Amino acid sequence: MTGRFLVTGGAGYVGSHMVAALCDRGASVTVLDNLRTGHRAAVPDAARFVRADLADAAAVDAVLSDGPWDAVFHFAAMTQVGESMQMPMRYLIANASTGMALIDACVRHDVRRFILSSTAALFNATDDAPIAETATIDPQSPYGDSKWMIERALLWASRIHGLRAACLRYFNAAGADPAGRLGEDHRPESHLIPLVIDAALGRRPALKVFGDDYPTPDGTCVRDYVHVADLAAAHLLALEKLDDGDVTWNLGNGEGHSVLAVIQSVERVSGLRVPYAMAPRRAGDPAVLVASSARARAAGWQPKHDALDDIVRSAFTWRAEHPDGYGD
């Protein structure tokens, strides 16, 4: 792959895997990240790194003025749903406002393609049916709403300025680089799979399982996990499809796994016991969240790491070999 690409948030979990995928294909990549939650060590050596905040309009203009750019991949965001309920204005400003400013800067600097890392938090699931792109948009958090605002801004930038846009709404990113170069290192960690792994490795107290009385096969919540390398592949495919028009895809494996199924998978993969205890339900947790990825699959996306044990194995391998994460 040839071309020059800017990846915002490219030092973060999903963003760094995107950067690696682009570099592996021979692309020229610049990463813009403020390192508030990302890690400098997660940026491949082949990529140029610029430490800056999206709120710094002069810094963003300086990067984009060094064009031409074939596309911008936008991953930079604050991402904690619960935290957004406590600090709604901070999330709306940090995500929606800076995202819109980035879109405006792309238009001014004649960037023609924009790929947004969006979220399933746009939806308010009320049943266990796979969620399609046509499902009602009803964000239940300022975080979800902030992403929806960026999607709407992209709609108008496309209609009025001709900016081709892809909005990729994915569910639970999981796993680690199959080559072992990258992994998941959030501080604090909030994702289920690394939390279960850390409990198995004795790095944290017994896991709390919130609720065992949901209308699911084992009573625990069911979620759709998609491997981070498959997400990167979907972003690359969306980039190609922008030549034919704008893209909106939901990304998931289409098959959910319960909390207990994840615990059992970690035990199978690691040979270790996962200590856990049942706890009351958390307010707002839907029983089932599963994506319908029919659009993306019809376009040619085929996840290569869709088995839960494969996802867990890659995550466990990286986490076991990097007890301090990226060490920064």
C-alpha cells in the first residue's frame, strides 16, 4: 500500500494496531497523540510521531499543512462511558468539539477521505437481536452522544464539501497483535478480558461478575468481542470502499459470549483458575449486545480471529509477557 496517512490517537489500543497494519503494508504514517492514555512505545518505529492535542488547532494545522494526505484515521477520544456520565461537558468538548474541528481542518487542507473510529454506544439495546446499522440511534451516555455528533458532522462535510467518510461502529475490541508487538494497556483497565486475565495471573483481586440473573443461557451479560487486528482490517477495507461512496458499518463477530464464557476461555487458554465472585447487577447494563455486521461482510470483511479462545490467547500471551504493559 502506498500513500500518506494521519492517525489521531495512534498511540492508543486500537489506533496503534491500525498504525501497525498501515506500516506493514508500506504506507507512510504520521501519528498524532497527546499520550494522555496512549503509549509512545506502542507507536511502530516506522511511523512519524507528533505529540500534540487535538484541541491545539495550530498543531493540527501544522501537521495537515504538510500534505497531501490520502486519508485521516480518527481514533483519538476519551472513551469511558461511566466517566462521561460524571463529566458530560468534558466528554462533549474533548470528543465532539475537537472532532468537528479536525473535520473542518481536513476540509480546509483538502483531505478527501476520513475514517472515524465510532462506537456501539450510539445504540440503546432493548432486546437480544443483533444490532444493525438501521437500528434507532439513541445514545445513553455523553460518550455515545459525542461520537454521534461527529458522525453527523461528517454527514454534512460529505454533502457540502465532498469529504468521503467512513463511520465504523464497533462493539468490544479485544485481543492483541498476532505477532506479539502490541497489546492492551489501559490505566486503569476497564475491559473484561484483560481484567479476567489479570485475575488469573494474580495481579488483581478476585473478579466481580455483575449479575447472574439476566435472560441469557448462564445468567451473565453477553457481549460481542472482535479482535483488534480484524478491526484494523475493516478500517483498511472501508478506506478502499470510500472510492464508491460513504460507509457506515457495525463491526462485531455476530456471536456474543457471556462473562462466564470469557472466564472459562481464559482458564482453558492459561491453565489457571480465575477467582471470581458474583455481585449485584450494575445499573444500565443490557443483557445482550451483539452486532449485525452484514454490511461489512457483504463488502468483503472476514474476521480471521473470531474464535473466543483465539482472541483470549493473543491477549493472554501479550499480557503475560508484558507484566508492566508498555512500561511507561
